[in-house]
Amino acid sequence: MSANYTPAILLVDDNEDNLLTLEGNLRNLKVRFFSAQNGREAIEMVKLHDFALIILDIQMPEMNGYETAEAIRQIQRNKHTPIIFLTAVYFDHVSVYKGYQAGAVDYITKPFNREILVTKARVFLELDKIRNELSQSKKEFQSIVQDQTDLIVRTDENNSIIFANRALLIAFTKTFDNLKGNNFLDWVSEKDREKIVRAIELLSPSNAIVKLHHSLNVLTNRQIFVSTIIRALYDSNNELTGFQYVMRDVSKEVESREELIVAKKKAEDATKSKSQFLANMSHEIRTPMNSILGMIDVLMQTNLDEDQLEDVEVIKYSATNLLGILNDILDFSRIESNQIQIQNIWFNLNDELKKITKLLENKANEKGNNLILEIFPDVPQKVKGDPLRLGQIIINLLNNAIKFTENGTVKLAVERDFSKEKTTQLKFTFTDTGIGMPEKISASLFNFYQQGDPSIAREYGGSGLGLAISKSLCELMGGSIAFKSEVNKGSSFWFSIAFEEEEKTKIAEKTRILVVEDNLLNQKIVGATLQKNNLGFDIASNGKIAVEKALENNYRLILMDIQMPVMDGYEATRQIREFENNNPDREKSFIIALTANATKEDRERCEKTGMNSYLTKPFKYADLEGILQKFDIIH
């Protein structure tokens, strides 16, 4: 954007006094003003000038504001320029909807409040500044592509050339007109063509890039050896539209291993430069957005009436969403350029899950939703993986569920899918009672920039990147993601990722455990705790069965419930100890009471009956582990 650039505002009103009033109220803004007294004049000006903002009266003769806005949207030059409707009437919901359909982005009522008018105008002028900066950045990026020493070619799906950068034209000593429409593979050496054809046939939307080496005939008598990155290009419907070839001349490196290492270093430096360029661009875009958000916060601290505060809150909401979109685009760009690095570190999974749900609790409450976290008992606490990227996926999916649910329930359940050697596959399931979605949009839901139904996208906002980013991160971690949904009943998303599980302390060889518990749920809880720590066990549902099993099997450890039908834990322990006393050659079992009571009298009775120790329900494995170590059952 030129340093001398001055944005322009078009004021459209059939009343000349209104035009003068509008311009007078906005005179402190550094802008150029253009005015029109009817729709036709406005359309002619839109064809001739670029505008940052159009303030348009609805009630005008011949062509009203709605008709004028619709006509403006058909003109390419100002197709996306923000339009604020100015109205003294027609402010019912139907008229407002009609205005938005015609292309308006906001309304101001007559007589208008100067502060609101100026505030809104400033926001759109800031957005125009960002748009112009992005346009300039695009031009700079195009210049960078043209200045690349790499040979870059784009083709259609049949490999017919549709673009070639300057480096390639110089290497081929041809003009673009000479190359346009020709099959690019005609310049690939004959021995390598089949290799490239096989490689591109294997590309897909989820695996769109391949890197290979081949020879290239740049002149009749000259052949070079290139390292080529081929990217398959797809449209929003995952239909193949063409290919992009980025080729680097590595002829000398083929002849010399040392030179090949140098080329590799240069390639890494080039990648870093591109990554730095991306980071700088993100910074340049976010800086003005942070200024906008900061000024909005300042404005909210001033003496605003209720309507003004509501308007400013809408602006803040939109600006915050825009910043979120910019962050999503940055992540998308990193994924596209393979700049995402996946960590592999030990972390406490339970702590991470609880922090995330705590973070989103207020957001859920604001929409009247109940946010639930359920971690199944057999899920390991400590795992090895990438907590940052895992958290990003979970936050994206929970945010989506909360966004599309009102006065309902959003739940995250984490369970063990299966285990193999030192790894365990965990399944994360997100369910909500929100609006759901029709089956027809499911095919494109994980595509970049796809949000399904456009009307839903307009109402709920977002970049359309969250699910696509989640899918990409999930796949980078070796996982998979899927969903099912039903309109007006809710949605369920789930993904599975394998983690390395911390190796647990194992019980001594040939040690056998008997769990004595009459309650089925408690059996499962105790059993799951032992299984999670690789401990095998038998179950007895009352004291009588426990005695029978204990006499038949010499258990090293018995976890004894106290209150049970048929025979309680005290009597069962007494009979087991009596049998052991009558058989002195038999190794005595360690008997640990499992009791909901923890009084002094209960503990004394346990000891008197012959129990070695006790655990108070509910217990943690760490409590049991301490007792097992005390009696040298585990080491």
C-alpha cells in the first residue's frame, strides 16, 4: 500500500442536507468524500473509484437503497466494499434481514449518534487498511515466486502448462506463449516419465505431495538433474484441478556427495526463510488487529449508553473472531508447508484434560451448556506424545460443540481403544445436543475453508479451518478422526491416537491376587485399577466363595471387602487364618481390608481378625502400591 494512500468514503442520500451532515460528522477522519443523491449516481461512482466504505440511505426515489446495494455487489471493483445502511424507518427484523441479503454489513438509524457513526467508520477504515496491506503482500509474494531460482510450473489435470516462472523460461530459453498448453512431461527425460506418472497417480487430497529426482531436457543438447516437489491441486469438492512442480537443479550434487550436502543445507535455509516470511506476514496482520481490539476496550470504558455498548460489543466480537481466523490461517499455512513439528514428551494426560475443560467452562456456561469430562478408569495418567497439538485438537472440537449447542450438554469422554506392547490407543469422543448437520455436508466438512451450510456459517462465523486443522494434526500424530450427526439432535466427533504408556511396576512372579467384593460396579473399578497396572486377579462375590478359593489357591494377596452377604469379610478372614494356622507349610496371604468405614474401632477389628492392612474406599492405585511395597509384594 502506498504511503500516500488515502481511503475514500461514498455517501449516498437523496437529501443534500443529510450528505453535508454526514460529511461534517466524519470530517476528522483522514479520508476523501464522494457523494451521490441517487442510486444511479452511486453506481457510476462505484465503477470509477475504490471505496473503503459506503454509507447508503434506504429511502430514495427511483432506486432505493436495497436495489442500489444489490447493483453495487454486481460490480467487481467494489464487490466486497462494506455497506452501512442509513435509515429512519423499515427497521423491523424483516427489513434488517432484507438489507443483509442485499449486501449490507451494518445499520445506522436516523437521527444518528455521531460517536457510533465515527466508531463504526473507523473500524471499517482499519479493515480497509488491512485489506490493502494484504493486497500488497500478495503482490510481494508473487514477486518472490517470480524471483525464485527454483523452476516452477503449474499444469491442468492433463499436465498441460498453465503457468511458468521466470527461472524456468530462462532455463528453457522460451517465452511463456511457446510453452503454454504443451504437456510438461514432454520435457522430462523419457526414462523418468513413467516414474512421475506412477507417483502422481498415487496422490490424493490427504496425501497431495511427493518428492522425487529426475532428469529434465531444458535444451536440445542439454539435460539437468532436478529434485522436484510435485503437489496435486484440488478444488473444494476434492476434484483434481492440476499439478504444481517446483524443481531445483541438483546436477552438480549428483556428481559430488559433498555438493549434495551443501544443496540440502541451502534447501533447509530456503524453507526457514519461507517460514520466517510467513511468521512476519502473520505479525504484520495481527498488529493492527490488536490495536483495534485495544481501542475497543478503551472505548468500552467510556460513558456509553446501553445501545452504544451493545454496538461496541458486536464490533469486539467480530474483531476477536477475525483474529482467530488469522491464527487459523497461520496454522493452515504451516501445515501446508510441512512446518508443523510434532513433539514426543512425557506428560500427565489427566491434568491436560482438566485444564482444557476448565478453560472452556465459562464459554459453555455463557451458552447455558453443561460441560462434562469423563475419563475412563483404565486410561493411563502419564503418556508420551505431543500435549500442545493434542490440546489444540481437543479445544477445536470442544469449541465447535459449544458454538453449535445452546442450553444443552457438551461431553468429552476419553477411553482406552486397545493396547499393543508399550503403546495404547486412546479414543476421544465429543458429543453435543446441538443443532446437528445434514448428511449432504459431511463429505466436505474436514476440507479447508469448508463450513457446510453457508447460512450456518454466516450465523455462527469462523474460518472454516478448525476441523481441517484438527484432522491434519491428528494424521500427523498417526491418528484418525470421524463424526456422525443428526439435524436438531446433535453431533458426535471422535478421534483416536496412539501414545506410549509409562511402564508400570509389576507384581512379583507367580503372585496371585483375590478380589473379594459383592458389588458388581466396585468389582469393575477395583479390577480396572489392577488391570491398568498389569496385575492379574480372581474375583469372589462373597466371603464364603472367598474362603473356598483361598483354600484351593495360595493367593499372595487378598483384597477383602467387609460388608457382604452370606459371609462378611471378618468371618472370611478368620476362617482363612484358621486354615493357614493348621497348615504351617503353606505361605500366609497378605489380606488387605477394603472398607468404606475408617474409624479407629474398624481398624482395630481388622487387625484383631488377622488382616495385614486396610484401604478406605474409594482408593487410588498409589495407596495400594504403597501397601504392596511395604509388604515387599512389588519392588
